[in-house]
Amino acid sequence: MTKLAFDSGLEYSQISRIELGQINTSIAAVNSIALALKIKTKELFDF
């Protein structure tokens, strides 16, 4: 998560809270995470 936080420009604690489902996040943050993971944003919602 540390690398993802750095690569996405988000705080480590925010990444953690998103992963744990403790907070809702903006589409901009979701897009930043997808870019950091080098995947399409839509792929984060394919479950």
C-alpha cells in the first residue's frame, strides 16, 4: 500500500480506509489508483 499511495499521490491512510471500506472516495481518487495500478478505472469495479 505504501507504493500505491506514493504512485497515486494519495495518503497511505486514505488507501487503507478505502480498502477496508471505511470511507467512500471520489472518482478522482479512484482514477488515481487505477492509473497507479496501470489498469482501466472500470476494472476496479469488475467484481
